[in-house]
Amino acid sequence: MSAHFKKLALIGIGLIGSSIALAARRQGLVEVISIATRRQETLDEARELNLGDIYTLDAAEAVRGADLVILCAPVGAYAALAEAIAPALEPGAIVSDVGSVKEHVVKVVGPHVPAGVHFIPGHPIAGTEHSGPSAGFAELFAGRWCVLTPTAGVPQAATDRLVGFWQAMGSMVECMDAAHHDMVLAITSHIPHLIAYNIVGTVADLEADTKSEVIKFSASGFRDFTRIAASDPVMWRDVFLTNRDAVLEMLGRFNEDLSRLQRAVRTGDGPALEALFTRTRAIRRSIINAGQETAAADFGRPHEQPPTPEPTPVRDHGGGDDA
Ligand SMILES: NC(=O)c1ccc[n+]([C@@H]2O[C@H](COP(=O)([O-])OP(=O)(O)OC[C@H]3O[C@@H](n4cnc5c(N)ncnc54)[C@H](O)[C@@H]3O)[C@@H](O)[C@H]2O)c1
Ligand SMILES: O=C(O)C(=O)C[C@]1(C(=O)O)C=C[C@@H](O)C=C1
């Protein structure tokens, strides 16, 4: 089954859209790339970076004649985008996306997809805290998982084509149910981001003199949180608005465990603390061991370089709400 497409339409061209453009081009997976954004400045930036062949502010125009369409905007924009592109979709085309939540995407995009067009939502589990067209790089997906959640009635051949496309960009692909995806990602990605936003927010609210001490003496632990808390505000607002149930379910469990830890600290329960920290250290080691085969591909990613004495510069592209 060919992973090659005649025309790829990318709706939204930030970190993920630009990385797909670069990777698909490098691997020779597409003949033509058309790019649609909402704002002229973003489109101009994409053109300067030579990310595609056709540039337009009209999403429907971008998808005309495309055999692969990928929504790469914040998920809060999907419903309106799906409605706008629906009349221009080619029969037989594959419509996919890269959104960090999946049930909401099925719910708001699915009803707009015409019969004869194959809707296969997707989510590359790969990213950085940077955003905008200049943040992308062709290696982003190498050695990373991409989850697909094919909708009912989609022919296996269409799913196989999309699996081949992601594999050709270096990803490992797994298909799963959208609700299951949202529950797993709530704890592995969404809540870690919520915790980072919260702890950095707590520091931001400290009295001025304490705050400057925190910044002066922050070592890698707090710095790691600030990297994650620098992630795009619009993208993450939409994640928490659209994966509410799964996030709240996991947050409930998290709070129970935190209360147990709080009690252990208050009562000086050393064995309980040590037992938990021993278990979590083993989990970290098993993740690192599991990732060893992809370590070579990972090396040198912008967000994984060793910490430097200077604070990590945060590139500000004005957020995901900028097209
Ligand atoms: N950043 C990550 O780590 C990451 C990882 C995997 C998936 N995702 C998902 O990928 C999607 C894009 O995230 P990103 O990191 O590339 O964000 P980004 O902020 O870098 O880019 C988003 C782009 O969407 C476009 N956009 C915004 N609103 C739009 C609208 N109404 N119409 C058309 N285009 C619009 C703009 O071109 C903007 O540059 C999100 O749905 C996000 O959940 C992000
Ligand atoms: O590495 C990072 O900076 C990320 O936050 C990437 C990350 C994640 O949480 O793992 C963020 C959101 C996605 O939807 C997928 C990947």
C-alpha cells in the first residue's frame, strides 16, 4: 500500500504542521504541499521557510484536490475548520489530524466529513515547548509513537496508507479507541503539563524577594517544570477544555496519592516515602531502557540537550492562536 500522496493539505502550520511538511518532503512522501493558516503573518513565515508549494488563508481552497488533509491547529479550532473544508474535500481523500485529544475530535469533525472521505484521527506523541512555523524539524517524529483512532467504516486500505505515511516519517504507529487514548494521555501528558503550569504559577505568586531566590537557585528540577510550562497556552487551554472528563478522573487519583504522600511527610513516615521513591525510580529506569533503541535518533533534539548554566531561551511565536 503506497504511503505516497499527490497533494498534502496542512491546515495550521505551527510546530507539528511544519515538522510534517519537512519530514514528508525529506522522505519524498508527497508531490505538492498546500498550507492554510488564519493569519497572513504566519503564512508569510511559512513561505519564507519554504515549507510548502501553495499558501492560502482559505482552508477550503487548500484542501481542493488533496488526497491527504491533516488538521494541525489547536483542537478548539477544529469544528469551524471541518465545517469550512467539508464541501471542498475530494471523494477518496483521507482526513486526519494531530490533536492531543481524540474523542472530542471524533465528535466535532466526524459529522462534517462527507461520505466517501476517510476520517482517521491521529496524534503524534512528539513535541516540544516551542510553537510556530519556525519551531518544526524533520526528525521530530523519528522513534516516536503516533496513535491513530480510525473511525467506523474506514476501509483498512486507507488506514494502512496513513500508517505507512507516519512510519515513513520515522514513527511507530498504534491504532486504538479514541476514549482509551484520552484516558492514557490524560495521565502521561495532560496532567504533567497541568502540574508544571501549577508549580510555576505558585512560584510566580510568591513574594518578590522569595521569587528572586527561587529563580537564582533553581536547579534542573524546577527548570524542567519551566520548560513544560512554557508550552503553547492556546493549545493547552484547548486540551483541558476538550479532555475534561479523563483529566478530572486522573486528577482525582493523583490527589488521593498526593494526600497519602502529604500524610507520610507530616507523620515522618520514612519507610512509606522510601518505598514510593524506590518504585518510581524503577519506572524511570524501565522507560529509559525501553527507549534505548531509539536513543540515537533522539540525541540532539532541541528540548533534550543537557541543562546549561543559562536559562533555556523560550522562543515566542505569539502562541497557537496566531494564524
Ligand atoms: N506541541 C506539541 O508538543 C504537540 C504534540 C503533538 C500534538 N500536538 C497538537 O498539534 C496541534 C498543533 O499544535 P502545535 O504545537 O503545532 O501548535 P502551534 O501553536 O505551533 O501551531 C498551531 C498553528 O495552528 C494554526 N492555527 C491556529 N488557529 C487556527 C485557525 N483557527 N485556523 C487555521 N489555523 C489555525 C496556526 O498556523 C498556528 O501556527 C494541536 O492540536 C496540538 O494539540 C501538539
Ligand atoms: O516534549 C514535550 O515538550 C511535550 O510536551 C510533548 C507532548 C507530551 O506531553 O509528551 C505534548 C503534547 C502532545 O500532545 C504530545 C507530546
